[in-house]
Amino acid sequence: MFKLLLTAALAVVGVCQNYSPPKNSTNSTYNNPIVNEGADPWMFRHDDYYYLTYSNNVNVTLFRSKSLTDWNGADSKLVFAPPPGMNYSTDLWAPEIHYLNGNWYAIFTADPLNDSPPPEVEMWCEYNCPAVHHRMFVVEGTGSNPWEAVWEYKAELDTYDQFAIDGTYFQHKDQLYHIYSCWHRKYDGWPANLCITKLENPWTVSSPFSERQIISVPEYPWEKTPFGRAGNDRLSSNEGPQQLTNSKTGQQFLIYSAARSDNRNYCLAQLELVGEDPMNPGDWRKHPQPVFYQNPTQKSYGIGHASFTTSPDDSEDWIVYHGMKDPTNGWSARTIRAQKFDWNEDGTPNFPRPGYGPYEVPSGQ
Ligand SMILES: *[C@@H]1O[C@H](CO)[C@@H](O)[C@H](O)[C@H]1NC(C)=O
Ligand SMILES: *[C@@H]1O[C@H](CO)[C@@H](O)[C@H](O)[C@H]1NC(C)=O
Ligand SMILES: *[C@@H]1O[C@H](CO)[C@@H](O)[C@H](O)[C@H]1NC(C)=O
Ligand SMILES: *[C@@H]1O[C@H](CO)[C@@H](O)[C@H](O)[C@H]1NC(C)=O
């Protein structure tokens, strides 16, 4: 085992010899990372500002900047800090903030006990399952401006008292859906799949459990960890789903993260809605390869958990994601990055290779 690791480390050192650190940005260029430490970034643009939130484990904090790529000294505002002793008091992960029906909705993952379920719960899991009590929660911000909104805890988003993380809203033909990372059964532990349910409003699920659908499971070797070991469920995940719409063709994609978030193989993958019904697993088509993944020549590893926004003049699409700056320090190596991306002729997104730049700043910035 040790020998294997050492060989892998040497291989990486070899690859990295060509790497030179980025030159400092000018006002027409920027460098990654845009935030030096952080994971699960969620960015959106509203009026004259970009807004950013990301996992900090203890609360939901919103940052605001005039610039997509410059977050030094950005204003920050507390959206929600949970009271102690609730099912959502600890381990707040992957917050997202959506504008729906005239109000703002912060949706996030949390658990009651710092990921330490009592042994009498743990014992039911096939593998260890620290996240067995993670669920999805919604906080509502009333008003049309996210900075001025008054935020209040609204509800747990029903996932049938089963594991749920990284939930997002998906909209299609006036119907709202909840798509989140789920297990097949309550105590599975692994693999993590993508589940979908129908919503009546941003905090109320209308599907009974019998209608919950699993639209993606880790099936390819690159969705499983360790990479390439066939028939391996443990550490194999589909998570971090995000809706991405091609505004020219109307094609709907779900970009999600696959494999395992604490190592180099974490990557972004793609489902396309090729039928009419997001609740029908057969209406989704998975791309057979990852679409955005590690780039060791630029020290970019463990690429995942993206969100999408546009340049200030609306002419460019941008991906905001996290990556590990080294392959060995796991979650603590994650930083937040942003890059422009284009579209292929068939209407699918055409992501660049992840890196540090310098890159041109967003058009209109
Ligand atoms: C880039 O900026 C940093 C911090 O301001 C400075 O220490 C460094 O020398 C600069 N590097 C170059 C290549 O100008
Ligand atoms: C960027 O713009 C600011 C404000 O206009 C200016 O003070 C600064 O010198 C510029 N920096 C560079 C590297 O051009
Ligand atoms: C929210 O959590 C962050 C990270 O722990 C902390 O730095 C910040 O002070 C908290 N905000 C408030 C208002 O408590
Ligand atoms: C808290 O979580 C437990 C375990 O999932 C559940 O049984 C209980 O009903 C939850 N409490 C509330 C108030 O929702």
C-alpha cells in the first residue's frame, strides 16, 4: 500500500515539474483561485452584484462583490445560523440561494450531531455511515433583494427520513423538483446516487416515497473510488447536482460531481434531459466520460461541485467550482475557482481544462 502511494506521489512530482506559478493578474486578467479556501461554491448574479455562498459547516453566509473574479474584501452577511439542539444545528454543507416565486430560498444540508450518529444507529449501516442523519433544510428570505431579505427558517425538505445531501432545485416546464444525493435504502452508507422528487412549493415535497426516483447511480469506473475498481460501492458517489440550461437551444443538463470529494479523482459529470419527464429515469442520458476533471499539469485535483453564472454583459457562461491545490491533503486543499466555458455544436457544454490562468476577466467586468 505504502509503495503504491509513493509511486503515485513520484509520478505527480514528475508531472508538476513543468508547472510555473501564475503571474499576477492585471485589471484585464485574473488568476484562480478566486477564494483561497472553501468548497461547494454557489454563485449567482442579481442586479449589479455577484453573490457567493459556500460550505463553512456552521452557518450560511452570503458574500457580495461587483466582480465575479475578485472576492478580496467582499461584503458578507449572515443568512442563517442554526440554534443548538436541532436536526440542522451542525455540519451545514453546500448552501444554495435561489429566487423562486418572488422570494429567496436558501437550501442546505445539515445534521444534528457533528456527523457522529450513536452506535445504535451506526450499527445498521453496511459500511460506516457518519452522514446517516444528514437532511435538507430550507430558509426563506422575503423580499426581492437577497441582501435586504429577512431570513427565517422554513422547513425540512422531506427526504423520507433518509440520507440527503447537496439538494438543489430543478425547474422544468413550470414544475419545480428537488434533486439531491441519496442512498437506495436508509442505512446503505454507499453508493450515493441522485434522487428526484416533485415539489409543491420550494419547501414542500409532493411525491410520496413510492414516486421518488433515482436518476443516476455511480456506474462507470470514474464514478467509483478507488478509481477503476469494478463492483465497488464504498466511497462511490453522485452528488452536487446543478441545473444548467443552454439558453440558445433550451437543452437541460444536470451537471453533478462523481467519485469521492476528498481525492484527485472527484470530477464533474453530465446528465442531459432527453425526454419530457425529469421523474422518468429513462428520460435522462448520462455522458460516458467526465466533462470537467483533474489537470495535474496545473495542480488541479479533485475538481467538483460547480455552479453556473454569466458575465456582467450576459454574453458569457461561467462555471464556479472547487478544486484541490494538491492531491494529498483532501478536503482542506480545496479552493474556489471560476472559468469561462462555451458550448459544442450539439448544444452540450464545452468546459475548458481547470487551471489557474491568468485568464481574461468576464466580459463587461
Ligand atoms: C504578485 O503579488 C504578490 C503579492 O502582492 C507579490 O508578493 C509577488 O511578488 C507578485 N509576483 C509577481 C510575479 O509580480
Ligand atoms: C486596477 O484598477 C484600479 C482602479 O482603477 C487601479 O487603482 C489599479 O492600479 C489597477 N491595477 C492594475 C494592475 O492595473
Ligand atoms: C459564520 O461562520 C463562519 C465560519 O465559521 C464564521 O467565521 C462567522 O463568524 C459566522 N458568522 C456569524 C455571524 O456568526
Ligand atoms: C430529527 O431527526 C430524527 C432522525 O432522523 C427524526 O426521527 C426526528 O423526527 C427529527 N426531529 C424533527 C423535529 O424533525
